[in-house]
Amino acid sequence: MTYQRGDRIALVRTSDPRTDLQPGDHGTVRRFDASQSKLSVDWDSGPTLSMLLDEGDEVHLA
């Protein structure tokens, strides 16, 4: 899947044990690096956390 700046997404799951993000949280894509499968997101709840799509993080378009 390809993501564009400004796309709205929802979190399905994350492998980061230190985040307070929960499944269903929404955010806005800042940048997508397809070569690293890294999705930079501004989450509505405040944090800026990148999703590592090849390492267990999962989102879908909202």
C-alpha cells in the first residue's frame, strides 16, 4: 500500500510497548518512506510516532 501526505489513517496495532496509542486511534500521514516501509504520523491524541510496517505495526486508511 502507498500512503500520501495528508491521508487519514487508523491504528490497527503497534509493536511499540512504550506508546499510549490504542487500536482505533486516528492520525494524519506526514511522510511515507516506501523503501523502509516507514510511515510518519501526526496522531490526533498528540504524539508523533512512526509506524514500521515491516516490523509488526499495522494501520488502515480511515
